[in-house]
Amino acid sequence: MRELNNKEVANISGGFFIANIGEKIGLSIGNAVSEDVSAAAAQLGKGIGYIIELNVVGAVREMSEGIRGIVDWFKSR
């Protein structure tokens, strides 16, 4: 029998579940503002979900990409 890798352990233990919920909430909020910003808002929400899951690296990556997308959207207006 082999050992499970990190992704397999996370999937079995329910990891990524909260990040998916955060992503859907962010997507809904983004769509309420504009469809152009919905992907960025979804990334921000996913990053917040990663914080709750204690995935700091994923949280920083997703939140920074989401914030960058939102700022770019505001600049283009």
C-alpha cells in the first residue's frame, strides 16, 4: 500500500471544500457588480476559503490575483 500525496489527503479529508464555497460566493458577488470582474472576485473568494483551510500559499496566490484583477477592472473604467 502506498502513502497518499497532499492532494489526495485534502480530497479525502474534505479539503478544498471551503475554497470552492468561497469561490462561488466571490463569483456571485462579482456577477452582481459586473461580469468583467466576476473571475477576479471568484479568485479572491477562493483565496479567503484557502485561509480557512490553512493553505497560506494558495491563499496568498489566489487573493493577490483576485485583487490584481479587481484593481485592473477599476482602472479600465
